[in-house]
Amino acid sequence: MRAGLRGRVLILLAIAVALVAASVLTYRRVRAEAESEQRWSLVRARGGLRVGIDPSDKRFSYFTVEGWQGFDADLAREIARRLGLALWVEPVGYDGLYDALRSDRVDVSMSALIADPAQTADYAFSVPYFDAGLVLVGGCRPNGAIPGCLSSKRLSVALGSDADRLARQWERRAPNLVRIVFDEDRAALAALNTQSDAALVDGREVWQELDALRGSNQAIVLVEARPYVLAARRSDGRLMAEVNAIIGAMQADGSLDGLSRKWLAPR
């Protein structure tokens, strides 16, 4: 009898604990959503989107007498335009992009920024708008076992690059893989089918050539992703949702590809 009563009490206690936990989680979620909406209202009332940009990248973000230039600068302008806001750019060093968010100097940070898993507790990241990862052209099909499919093949890379670093690792795993080095990614890709059987290159450096190769018989495999994103405080979830919707729309209407063609072509 007592054992049965004790069991019912324990069950009721467990239910009560679960209800309290659910209530706390619900409260936190509602509070977070309310704060997110409040901060979004402040951005709209202010009339401008504050964007932290590192001014040191000659293709993605830099400053001239004509103003901010580059892929990221144009993307920031378009996001602000589609939000119906002015764009206010804050120059920030790459290492200070998160600090600028933490101190509320900016609403979002960008500049060829790769999401840092260690920062996800405090910051939210947008969907990717560009992938600057390492790309293998030729030598292996998308479902091939890399680097095994490169055995006894010649692989061209830019000396000292991340591709060169990865190729050195592959040399120890793929029998008779021959690494051929060049001074830059474009030269490594140009050597394909003449001096090499495959090329491992930085997608950002040779985007135009890769874009031209798509649809050809040449296999193109992304082997190391490096997606670029925007970052915001966790409390700016509504703003980030708006940004994600714009990036999705720009992917659908070709605007992002247009920025790639504008800024990643040879200069």
C-alpha cells in the first residue's frame, strides 16, 4: 500500500518537475522572442542598418574615395536596401568583428566571415552567401573516395596554399600521388590536362574559371567547405531571420551570382 502511494507521489513529483521545466523554457523562449522583436523595432526606428566590415580585403570589402567597395560592401548595401534601411558601415578589424557586436557598435558583422562554432552561444549566423572552400577539379567523381581516387595521378596546387597543405596530407595516403606546385591557384588550374590530371584550388581565387567549367565533363568536387556568413547577437534573431530571407531571395534571383561575377573576375 505504502509502496504504491510512494510510487504515485514520485510520478506526481516527476510530472510537476517536468511542468516547471517546460514553463521555464517557454518563458525563456517568449522572453527571447520579445527581446528580438524589440531590437528589430529599434533598428527600424533608427532607420539604418549598422554593419561592421573589415576594410582590408580588395575583393570583399575595402574603402576608396568613392566609398565602400567589394562583394561584402555590395551585399550589405543590397540587404539594407531590401530592408528599407540606410546603410551605416563601421570599419572594424577582422579580429574585432565579434567585439563590435558585443559592444553594440554594429547590428551585424561581415567580411569573408566564417562561422565560429565556439561563438554560437552568444551569436547567430546567417545562412551562407558564398563558399570559399577548396575545390578539386578533375581526377575524382563526386562519389569518389578522395584521396584514393588520386592514386598514381598528378595533382597541381599553389605552393604554400591551404590546397598545398591538404595535398601534402593526401600524398601520405594515396599511392604514387604526384604533387606539382605552381605560384598561384590560376596557374595550378591552367595546368589541368597538360601538366596535371587534377587541380586542388581555392574556390575564391578561381571562381570565374570554376563557373565556366560547370556543366562541362570536368568533375568539380568541394572537398573543404568555407562558407561566408553574417553574424549578429543572439538577441537579434528577428533581424537575422530578415537577413536570411533576403539572402535566399538573392540566391533565387541570381543577385549573389552577379556579385561573384562582378568581384571575383580577374583584375
